[in-house]
Amino acid sequence: MSAVRYELDGPVAWLTINRPDARNALNAEVREGLFGGTRRFNEDADAKVLVLTGAGDKAFCAGGDLKEMAATTLRVPPPDFAPQFGRNIEVEKPTIAAVNGVAYAGGFLLAQSCDLCVAADSARFAVTEVKVGRGAPWAAPLPWLVPPRIAMQLLLTGDPIDADRAYQVGLVNEVVPAAELHDATQRLAERIAANAPLSVGAGKRTVQLIAEHPLADAYEEAERIWRPVYLSEDAQEGPAAFRDKRPPEWKGR
């Protein structure tokens, strides 16, 4: 049985870590499977949105496989140790984390790397590295996602926060009953997939600008990003479809 499954549900690709008995921990096979599944998504013209989740109802991903780390005496993980969207593997299309249980350490990393996050009400989030003497350099963007003092608390205590608290501090977009997680995430992904793809891609890049540029430069870069969208065929198709009272037919150009 594959450690990572890739399944297409309409325009939505579901990438599932499939080690529920090991709390979906990130061993070498899972890490390779996540990189391979992400590359497959990038190349899949039928897939408009990627959903990353874990098998079972206990863990989204409990982090790195500590038994494997002990066996290999892993010291400093390389930057490409596990997929970090936008850092060591580019993903232009939207990504959603569907967090079905604990998202600790490397599991937190995966949820943090996605553009959006939907959590089951049973989900828990923690940066647990301080409890096992490991490091979390991947947490550098965390103070951009949540208030700095929340990031500090997560990093210094290693204590978990529940789904409601994660929603309160802006780490999670939506909290739903565990039994509804798949359907709620699928609906969100389909709403995104129904929109003009060039506008969706430009919107994703725009959100990241303020983390990378001073405000004046971010405005200038945003103008550059959105200009091809204004000049596209889809920019004419949208108003025409509204006028004609019909669904738009996006071409992505």
C-alpha cells in the first residue's frame, strides 16, 4: 500500500499521507511520496486545487518519524528534507490543508505551507521541536501567519492549541465537525476551481507580496502580476458571461 495516495475528485486533487498506524509520520517514503504527488499535481491539467490530508481520524501528520531519525542519527535536515510549498517546491495552483487530527512539528510545517487550512474540530496544532531538542527553521514565516506573540508561544512552549484557538489566531480558515471535513474542504476547493484560473493564480501571488517587499514595492509588483490578467481572454469572458446570464467558460489565457 502506497504511503501517499493521489486521487482526483473532479477538479480537486487529494494528496493523502497513508500511514495512520504511525500517525502519518514523515518517514523517507512519505516525504518522497509528497514530493512526487506535488509534482504530479503541478503537471495535472485537470487538477485545479490540491488538498493535503492524512488517513484516519487521529493524525493529519505527527511530524518526523523519530524512530527513523534515531536510526539514521539525523543531525541538520537539509532544506529539501520535506516539501515546503513555495520554498523547496513551487506550486502555482492553490493548496488546502484538511487537518483531520494532530498536526505536530513536520505536520505543522505541512499545514503552514498550504494556502488555506480547514480543520476538524478534533484537530490540534503544535511546534513540538523544543520538547525533543530538535529545530524548526521552517517556522520563519509563522509570525506572518499569526501574531508574533502567538508564534513565540508556539515555538517556546511546544504546547498544542486546539482547532478553535487556531481559528481565533488566524492559522485556520474554517473549523468543521470531523465527519464533515472531507465534504467541507471539497466544497471550498470547488468554489476556488470554478473561478478564473489566471485571477486565482494572481491572487495567490498577491497575498505573499507584503511578506517579501516594502509596501510601495508590493504595489508595483502587484501591478505587474495583474496586468496579464486584465489583458487575457478570460477578462473579457467574465463580463460577457454575466451579460449573457450564462456560466463563464474559462480558457486560462
